[in-house]
Amino acid sequence: MSVENAALSQTLTGEKTPTKAGRAPIWLWGGVVMAFLARLAIAWSPVKISFALSVPDDAYYYFTIARNIAAGVGVSFDGLAPTNGFHPLWMLVNTLVWRLVGASQTLPVHIALTVGAIFDLVTMAGIWRLASALTRRSYLAGIAVLVYAWNPYNLAASVNGLETSLGAMLFVWSLVVYWRLRLASRVTWQSWLTIGGLWSLLLLARTDYLIIIFPCAIDLVWRQRRDLGQIWAATLGALVWLPWLAWNKVTFGSFSQVSGKAYPYYLQTLWQAEGHTFQQWLVQEARMAYGILANLAVLSGFGKVIILLALVSAALLLAAWASRGRTSTGCQSDWSQLSGLLWPTLGALALLMIHGLIRWMYIPWYFVPMSILTVLWFSAFLSWLDSKRRTWAQALGVVVILLQVGQVATVLQKGGMWPEQASTVDSFMASVSCEKEETIGISDSGYYGYYLPCRVVNLDGVVNNQAFLAIKERRFRRYLDEIGLNKVYLNDIIASVVTLNEGAVPLAPPYSTEH
């Protein structure tokens, strides 16, 4: 066993001889198989059903762009202009799917969702690895995996058609390597190359995960500060990210994606136009902060109990810090391990704060890293409880798993994650008519762009750099004239911003607005 692997396997009790948590118990295999089958059931359900259960409209931006790339149309949603409104690694996966089976309209969608489910299975394996290192108990690691697997929001996120499951998989396995390297007595250049490459792939999966990587990278460099002779290899690994950045800069004049800029600009433009005071801004920030906490409570699957879990986790962390350097007894977590949870947790919280307090947006899949970390903190708490009252730890673990399964039933009773979205789309699809040779413009246009027979231009700018710039530069009407649309359908936010910027909604015959 290498020095690095031995470091990861070191027990949380301060033992110097690595031990194994043991094989995965049979009940864990059964629970994981059933969770995977639940994901496959969604992935292979009719597309209208999966659209209500788990797949947001944004997923169809990926599907449409991937279909166009595979068909040789270019990196474009509408076939008229290029876009960077996506995360490239998941787009690459989708493009391969559409390249293979793109002759069918719905089969690629099912396969893309299935790939997401498989990625989530690999994520569960990574959680098992991390929880085993934290707890040194097979049953505790198994509980952590099942709490994650049966959380209805994690289940839905894994088959949402977005980059979420790919990002979660790379996040978890980069944590595995990060934990191994931070505890190693010496890090080889191959290991630096590995972590640099993994983090680079993680950024290609979701650019904003840079916020999570940053504190982890600082921590890793600090812990290995006496032996940084091979760190140059991490820079080589990071080169994987550079072609994407270069293409963005050359093509669009910016390193960042338009999908991350459009709606924050609209929301803040409307807010500023209303002339709010500083006090009102503070109230708005407080509301957003509360919204982040409330959503974290729900999406983590722990509800209001997450506050208690946070307090207990903080207590465990402080106790581990106070006793650092001593040899402990029992099976409680030590500082070297819990601090490895601390830094990504701070990064994941910063991610939510930046999205919520600065961009004024928080969407369910933003919470997935924090949901994973919450499960790991829960396993650390169970490890402590196991050292005091094993039966209590076992009972609590079973109760939490059952509560997660119960929440799956609750979400299904409500019609899934996006029932209103599915209802709106059904109504619109029944009312709109367009011929193949026509070009229409729609905001929130993912599903329509994929299934309508005519060309659909995205008008909210999420996957249309030109439309976003036209709105921002107050020349939206001219942009509509240039591309020659037959019909225009705008949501209230876009219509309000355009009205504010250009004096009136710039839609007159031959255009119509009905959305």
C-alpha cells in the first residue's frame, strides 16, 4: 500500500495501522440496486412524465445543442449563431449520445438520463469510500450511501438531464483524492497531476465549482507546504480546462458562460429600476439568505433538523480541534479527517451564498454538493453516537433512511419536481402552431426548441449570446428585425426588461407576443 493510500485508510481513532471498514453489507447492495432502478424508471418513462418528475426545461437546451452539434450544425441552439450557454463536459457526453442514436427523437433523451443515473451510481461508490474513511464502520458508511441515494431531490437531480450527476461524481471522487493527498507524508508528481486533472474536469462539469475547489486547494498546499517540489504537475493537470476558456474568450470575448449572466442581469436591472433604498436591499438580502437555508433544509432531506445537525457537526469539529495531536480512543473522528470535510463545506456554502446573495438565484441543483457533504457530516455524527450508544446510531440511521423514502412518495404525490412546468408546456404546445420553414422566438425555450418542427430562437439569452447582448445594449427590436422572426413569445421578466430598456415592448406587427 502506498503512503498516500495508507494515509486515507488511517483510522479516525489515531491508529497508525490502517484498517478496513469491511465489505458492503447485503442490505446496502439491495438498497442501492432499488435506488438505481428508481432512477432508471424515471429515465425510461415517457418524456412528458420525466419532464414533470425530474427534467427541467434547461436540460433541453443541452439536448437541442447536442443534436445540432452531432448533425454538423455547430455549437448552437438555433443554428443561427454559436453559444456558450452550457457546461462543456456534459455537452460532450450528450453530443456522443446524439451522434450514436440521434436519428430518434426520444431515445437519446432516455439514454442521456440513463448515463446520469450511472454517474450517480459511481457517486454512491465515492460516498461509500469517504464515509468508510470517516466512520470505520461498514454499516455507518452504508447508511450514508442510502441516505444520499433515497433523498428524493438527489434522486431527481441524478436524472435531470443536466450536468448535475456528472458534477456530483467528479466532486465526490476529487474529494477522495483530496483527502488522500492532504494526509500523505509525501505527494508524488503523479498524484499532483491527478488532482489537477480531476479539478480541471470538475470545472468543465460545472464552472462555479471553482468556489468549492479554492479553499480545498489552499488547504492542500498548506498541509503539504514542506514538500511542494512536485506541485508543478498539478498545473499540467489544470491545462485540461484551458481550451474551453480560450474558445470562450476568442468567440465571445468573455471567459464565462452567458447562461450564468442572463437572468441575474434581468433581475437586478428590474430591482434597480424600482428605486429601492439601502434598507430594502438589506431586507432582500436577508430574504435570500433565509431562502438558501430553507432550501438547504428541504433539499438535503433533513428538514429543520439540519440546524441541529449543523450545531452537532460544529461541536464535533471543535472537539476534534481541541484534541488534535492526541491519540484518541473509540471511533470518533479526528481533526485531520474532519478538517477535510470543513474546507469543501465552506466552499459549498460560499457557492450558495454567491448564487443567492450576489446573483439572486438558487436552483435545486446548486445544492447537490452541500447535500453530499451533509450526508458525510451525518455519518461523522453517527460515528460519534456509535461510540456511545450503538443501538441509538443504528436506529437513527434507519429512521433517516425511511424518512427519505417517505419523502420520495411525497414528491411523487405532488406530481414530481416540475409539475407546473409540464402543465404550462402542454398548454403552450397545444396552442402554438408553426411550419418547418418558420422561425419563432421564445423565452424559456428548451423543450420547444427540441420538439417544435420550426426553428426556435432562444430570446432570454440563456443559450443565445446575441439576444442577451441585444437586450443589455437596448437594441432588442433591431435584433428581432435582423433575424426575421415570424412570432415572438416572451415571459414577463424579459418583456419587463425590454420595456424598461427601450421604452416600450418592441413588439408590433408582424410580431405577436402570447407567452
